[in-house]
Amino acid sequence: MDNIKIDASTIREKVKTYINQAVHVDKEKIRNDSLIFKEGFIDSMGFILLVTFLEEEFGIKTSDADLLEENFESINAISDFVGRKTEQ
Amino acid sequence: MAQKKPFSKDIIKLDNVETVVNEIVLKLKKDVLEKLRLNGAVVGISGGIDSSVCLALSAMAFGPEKVQGIMMPERDSNPESEKLALKLAGKFGVRAIKEEITSALAGFECYTRRDEAVKRVFTEYDPNIYKMKIGIKQTGLFSSMPPIFSLTIVDPEGNQKEKILPAREYLQIVAASNFKQRTRMSMLYYHAESLHYAVIGTPNKHEQEQGFFVKYGDGGADVMPIGNLYKTQVYQLAEYLGVPQEIIERTPTTDTYSAEQTQEEFFYQLPFDLMDRYWYGFENGYSPKEVADVMGETEERVAALFRGFERKRRTTEYLRMHPIRDYYGV
């Protein structure tokens, strides 16, 4: 799938919706800047599923160099990462 | 309450291996003969350190004539494993038999289900040409990010290609490969039941607590004599018990995928001696600072490592659970 130009707020909304349905905790607890790994919302399987979701939903390809905490640590970070990838 | 010992690099080392061995052997004998009311032990032997120590302990507990060693190679097994397992059985005077499980696995379509998923990631993959393995991407054991898995295929010249594994393919490859451990468990129980023996489980403490085992596979057993021992301690026992040196010196592998792969590469991401010390610090309530100072690390990195350990323990809890049955009449 080719990268699709998509605006930042739509990306954030989609990422947020996905995270909210993927975690097994009270959705109210997750803010856009919550640290999803440090606060234990997303575990290893959750992370694998998240990367797969981002690749399928936004048509991006995650490389080894992308696997950094700052790209995935929160809904905001993920949305910014997807934004940068879809612009490439 | 006893004073906690200051954290040190040698904190896990057993001071008196002989006493520990005698204690384990005595309890193993009592558990199997008196609690389980069974007459001996069946041990799956892979030529690895853990199963070797379990076989040696069983031979001491029940006498070699009441122990049955079983080698269960399959298409992807390293032939070296069988050679070492035979040497081990000979050393301890235990009968060893071989049960080839390739055809059973083919019956489950273990290989075709696995290869179908591999092919979706690498269209050029042909199991007759390429070997394959799953590994952990180094997202940083000392960061808060969980690991992510990669798939590697290796051509006959040794050239490797690697890709991050999508969730669906990861799950399918793991689920298909788990037929191997579950088939071995079935075979062990066949022999155990036909001899009225117990199945000796071989996982060590890390495998148990970090969830590096297959539920109802290698996690399926009657007793686990080394289930509470760190790998460093397992090696100490191996030396004391006289496990053949080639087994002691062999790098622990998964022996699950067709390409060679170490346990460190697949799961632990740290050499066992370091993993042992960090895990000990974590589970015994040492602060990241106490551990970091001794290990020459930063407090922040050790704190992240401990968070990872906590996550691993939490996310693998279901593997250690018995089926939940308190639905009615509690």
C-alpha cells in the first residue's frame, strides 16, 4: 500500500481509537501524553499488534531505526511518528 | 527477619553445591514416590544443560535403572543434540531411547502452517532451500519499550534477510512451532504412564518466571526440580554432578527453528550470568541504584530493565496459571 497523505488530527484520532480498544484498562486513564509503556498500558504483544496496525492503517513501513522509545511512547509520539512517515 | 545481604556480583553463587544437590534429590524422591505415588522418572533429554542436570538429579534420586531418558529429535533439530544426549545417558547409566517426532509434527501440519506464515513475509522463502528463525529486535532491554520480533531467513550460502514480523505471522509461526514442545510432552507422558513414572520438567527459574516455555508443552510436567534455580546455579550443579563438559560448554539454543539460534538471541537479550544477577536484584527487592552501582550501570537503565522484567512477569502470568474453574459453588 502506498503512503496516504493524511492530516495530523485524523492520525491522532485513529491512533487514540486503536489504543483505547487495545488496552485492558480504564480508557479514561489514557491521555494523549500518557507514557503507554512506562505506565504499563501496552505490553509486548500489544506493541507487535500496534506496529502491525500502524503499517496496515497508514501504509507505512517500520524499519529498525524507527524502533525508538520516542517514536512510540505515547499517543502523541506515535501520531507524530506516523505523520513524519506518511510525509516521506 | 534476616538482614538482606548487600547486592554483589556473586550473590547467586551457591556456597555448598553438595548440600543443595542432596536437598533437591531428597525432595524429588519424596515428591515422586510419596506424593505422586509413582515409581521413577521420565526425562526428555536434548543435550542441553537443563535437561542434563535433571537427568543426573533423577538418576541420583531413583537410581539409573528407574530413569528413562528420551530423545525426541525432529526435522529441524541439530544432530549434535542427539549425540550429546546419548553421551549424557551413558555417563549416568540411564537407558535412552529415541522417538522421532517429525511425522507426528507433519501430521499436525506444524511445518506447513509455519512455512505458510514465513512465506507471507518473504515470498521467496522455500523451506527446502532456506532456513528460518525468529529473533528479538534490540529495541533496548534498558528502555521501556517492549521487544519486537523479527524473522530471518538464511540461504545455503549463509546470506541472511531479516524483517520485522507482523503480528499475524508472528502468532502463526509461534503457534505452529509450539506443536514441537507439545508433541514432546505427549510422548513423555506416553512413556511415563506406561512405566508408572513421573515426567520430570526441565525448565529453570528464568524460563518459568519470564514465560520462556510452552504451556502444556515443556511447561507440562509432574515436577520441576530446577524450576527455582538460576542458570548460574544450574551450571554449578552440572559441574558438581559431572555432566559432560561439551554440554556445559555448549551455548544454550532454542533448537526449535531450522536456523541456529541462541536463547539469548531469541528471548533473553542478555548473557545468562548478567540476566541472573539483574533478575535476582529485581525479585529480591534491591533498588535499581543498589544493583546499578555493583553492575556498573546507571540507575535509570536498571530501573527500565526492572520495568521490563515486571512487564514480562505480568504478561506471561497466564502461562503459569491453572485453568480457572471457580465459576460455581465456591
